[in-house]
Amino acid sequence: MDLRAIAIGLAFALMWSSAFTSARIIVELAPPLTALALRFAISGAIGVAIAAALGQSARLTRGQWRSVVIFGLCQNTLYLGFNFVALEMVEASFASIVASTMPLLVALAGWVVFRDRPRPLAMAGLGAGMAGVAIVMGGRLTGGVDPVGVMLCVAGVLALTGATLTVRSATSGGNLMMIVGLQMLVGSAALWIPALAFETVVIVPSWTLAAAFAYTTLVPGLAATWVWFVLVGRIGPMRAATFHFLNPFLGVAFAAALLGERISRLDVLGVAIVSVGILAVQLSRQRAAVPPSGPA
């Protein structure tokens, strides 16, 4: 892995992890689904405009269109929709920890659904990751976290896992920025349905809301998605997913620094174990993907 790939991966981890903190600010001042639908409408339009200016076409392959729809619905509508609603009930640090288990769930899906034979290091990583999540959830549930918010976070990360499994076909064939913009517009279109049906638009105007919305739209929304696809295209999905081991630490750090959320010792222990589990799973998958060298 070259230095440029490492820099891209670190940039993605920072942007992705900060999303929960800015989203928490937004949902305190605006309806969550309406804000999210508007965010994707804006960022999707910007993405498509940039793609057109770069000469990219919306004439995608059948596999790319399938990925645009699935990724748009699973990540943008379901994953982020569930999380934005959940952030009205749970802290940003908790939501970020649950979402960070996505690489573990992808590995578990490979084992259960696709019958991939896990290596011992992967098995140990899965066990450690799940134990870390249990420690965090046990401590939070004892402390009175909203169980509905917990269920929404879990539903969201399951949807994100499904979205992640479509990334490879989305990155083949070019037109990357166009794909990013279109999958955001798909998410926006689907989100307007529940937003208009169930939410009453009550917004508390403030510079804080404006700044959080602009940041969420442009950085975790547009830039992080594009950077993720670039990273996957550069080093492949298995190596790219290694950077997710930073997300539990960074998500908790952003929430503590910017929102003043209290982090317990159990949170620190659980986050450390989850991070080690994610790293072990990804290192195991990388080793499995490298063919053994033959005799000289």
C-alpha cells in the first residue's frame, strides 16, 4: 500500500467518522429525514454537475445502474435514514461505534451467505469485535440508552453492510463522480416519501445548523463517498476496508471533543476491542487474497 493510498484512507476515516457529530447537531435543530433528503438532493446535484463538467456520462453499464440504485437505497436511504432518526435518541459516539462494525458484518456475511472459509485470525477478529460491541452496548443499556435508538442503529449498519457488498461493480467502468451523484439523488428521492408523510417541518434557524448542514452535505456526504470509491478503485475493497478500524476511535473522539459527550471506561475498552477485531479481520482477508509463491 503506497503513501498516497494511506493518505486517502486516513482522509476517508476522518470524514466518515465526523459525520455522526455533525448529524447529531442537525437533528437537534431540524427534522432528520427532511434534512437528510435535502442534503442528498443538494450533494447529488453538485456531484452530477461536477461529473458533467468533467465530461462524464450518465450512460452507465447495467451493473453500475444496479449498484447506483442498491447503494443509494441501502446506504443513503436506509443506513443514514435510520441513523439520523436514531440520533434523536442516542449519542453520536454510540451510533458511530455501532456503524463501525460494518466490516465485521461484511466478513460474517461472507462466511454465512457466501460460504467463504474464514481463517483463524478472521475468526478471532470476529469474536473480538462482537465482544467489544457487547461491552459497549451492555454499558450503554445499563446507563439508560433508548432501546429504539439502538435497534435503529443496528438496522442501519445491516443496510450499510448490504450497500458495501455492491461497491466493486460500482467502481468498474469509469464515470465515478456521476455514480456518486446519482446514488445520492436516488437516496434523496426515496427519503422524501417518509419525510413528507411523517414529519412536520419545524426548523430552528442558526449559524450552528447552517454550518453543520453545509459540512455534512459537502464533506461526509459528497467528498467522503467519492474518496471511498477512489480508495476502493486504487487498492481494492479488502485493503480499503482496513481503514474502518480507525472509525470507532475517531467517531468517539469527535463526539467527545465537539459535543462534550461523556465517554466511559467501558466505551474505551469496547472501542479498543472492536478496532482490534476489525483490523484482524481485514488483515486475514488480505492474506487470504495473496496467492502463495511457488518454488524458485
